[in-house]
Amino acid sequence: DAGVTQSPTHLIKTRGQQVTLRCSPISGHKSVSWYQQVLGQGPQFIFQYYEKEERGRGNFPDRFSARQFPNYSSELNVNALLLGDSALYLCASSPLAAISYEQYFGPGTRLTVT
Amino acid sequence: SQQGEEDPQALSIQEGENATMNCSYKTSINNLQWYRQNSGRGLVHLILIRSNEREKHSGRLRVTLDTSKKSSSLLITASRAADTASYFCATDAYQAGTALIFGKGTTLSVSS
């Protein structure tokens, strides 16, 4: 079976622009969560969705939003990009609603804001 | 905010040696997980220990959990060059719904 896929792999945007990142979970997984990883740091939790409902939200500004589609894929949107938004954005999926169990991570999208 | 803090931040050892890394967290948890990340790529789940467990083994990995001290350790025995990676602990925490909170990680370098 295919693992978690994310697109695009790399992205360069200018300050003030908007970006949409996409994630396809492992088949049968209904939970998707998003993380931001700045160079040299651990991943920071942004959102979790399960069955299209938001189950958790990290300490990120309202410029960050996400949604989950009926096929359980997900998009992360970031508006009014700042230089500090440059990071690796990771998506993870799981068959369970509880995020305290094993998460399956995708390879990430590297976002550079100039 | 980050729930877990690993130490050491960096660890360099020779192949065949054991590597121990520690994690501390702040609030009560249901489970604690350890993940590995190679060169800024996706994370791979290594092992999960429940809050009512004290020790767990998986192959060359041994994890301990002390909930009274809010700490965990990961031991990798007989390290190999392929174990070179960053290792993170992750715990669940309530944060506007349940969140998975990662520490800053330990970077392990195993030389042959």
C-alpha cells in the first residue's frame, strides 16, 4: 500500500502570499494531522482532523487553516505568509481518532518564504 | 509550546556502542511515543509505551517510562551507522483538543 503522500515537495513563496499544501492519507486512515518543523526543532502540532471534524488545534495564528475532504485527504492553508513560516510541513495519518497512538508521516513539503 | 525536552541534544558514538537518550515532559499523558527522523525527512514511529507501563522492548530498542518523574529514556543497543538520525519523543496533551507534542530531539551520529 502507498504511504502518506504530500504535494508539492518544495515550494517557494513571497511574503504576503498564500499557500495551500496537500496531503493524502494511507488508504483506510480517517485521521490527518499537520505539523510545522523549523530547522533544528521538533515538529509543532498545527491541526488534527478525524472524519472531517477538527479534533485539535495547536498554538498557531488564524492565518493557518485546514480542512479534510470526504475521501479523507486534507489541505493546509497559510495566508499572509511571513518569513518565519519557512519550514518543513509534515502531514501524518492514522486509522484512530486518538492522536496518542502511532502516526504515519509523509515526507513533508519544504516551504521557503522570501 | 513543546511538551517534551530531550537530552542530550547531540550524541556521537562508535558502531557497536549503546546510545541512551532521555525525554522529559510536563503534563500527565496517556502514551509516550518515540520517533526517528533521517535528514529532515518524514518521521518513522519506533515504539509506544502506555502510561501504566514501565518498560518496553522492541528489537534493539528499550524504552522506560517514569510517570512520577515525567521522564522516559530510549536505549538503542549495539548501534549501527544506519541508526544515525534525530530521535524525538512525543506525548499527547490537551491543547484546544488533544495535541501530539514533540520534543526538540536528540541528534545521534554513529560512526564506523
